[in-house]
Amino acid sequence: MMAAALFFYLFSAIAVASAVMVISARNPVHSVLFLILCFFNAAGLFVLLGAEFLAMILVVVYVGAVAVLFLFVVMMLDVDFVELREGMLNYLPVGGTIGLIVLVELALVLGSWVIDPASVKARGAPMPEGVTNTEALGRILYTDFLFYFQVAGLVLLVAMIGAIVLTLRHKQGVKRQNISDQVARGPATSIDVVKVKPGQGI
């Protein structure tokens, strides 16, 4: 019991510290690396709670795919972060106001939050005997909460497309393929008839 409490405080402290470093680090690559560290410590907390499936999903999906994708985008794409930060001060009043409103709302919610033991017991789904944690979670996700599971996937898809659209920048002077113009081409626009005089080249 003492070891579990020790590991809980260790994982929690490192997770909070790495989360703070994610938003305070000046180098975007360092921010992604601190994000990966935060994910690993959150996975450790899930293991302490007995949710080993969620811990493995957090490591495989978020660390192995999402965070590595962030790192790839930051390191491989020519993103001018200095240019992105130039207009940040223009939106600071609006962003500060929205952040203050959200902070007040969170304070009101947490200040009036009361946990009713009866409601916790009513919402709990006891795990059947002889069923693993992964199988029990799969039964709940794909039976009772199937609609919410599909909506969450749709929201993640829209967020991924939005992130790609927002970070896509076209460089000047680079030739690009226009699919619609290529498909709409005909003989009149694709063939140039050149009349060459006898004894002369093109």
C-alpha cells in the first residue's frame, strides 16, 4: 500500500511538471518530448488504478502515433514559429477574457461539486466474474455507449482535418498539380501544333 501511494505521488508530480513544461517550453520539439513524458506518467497512473488496457492504449495510440506525428510535423515541416507568434499580442485581450471566463466557470463548478455516494453506486458497472478488464470495457463501449463512441471518433476526425487545413501553407514559386485542370484537359489545350519549315529545326 505504501509503495502504491509512493508511485502515485511520483507519477502525478512528474505528469504535472511535464504538462507545465509543454506550455512553457520555447522549443516546440521540447514541448512534444515533455508531452510524451506526460503521457507515460498518465499511463502509470492508469496501471495503478487497475486499468491496464487504458494505459496500453495511451502509450500505443497517443505516444506511438499522435505525439510522434506532432514531432514529425514540427521537425520536418518548415513552420516559421516566429511569424506565428508575431500576431499573438493582438489576440491577447480576447484570449485573456475568454480564459478568465473559463476559469470562473471552473471555479463555480468545482466549488459547488458534491459527490453523492448513491449516484456513484448507481452509475457503476460491476465487472462480471471471469471477464478481463479489456473485454468488460469493450462490452460497455460497443453496447451501452456505442453512439457516444462513434461521435467521439467523428469529433477526432474533424479535429484532424482542421489541424491539417490550418497548418497547410503553400510556398510561392513551387509548381503544384491541379487535378481539376488536368482532368479537364482536351486535345486543344494539351497539343501544340508547330509548323516547321523545311531544313529548319524546332
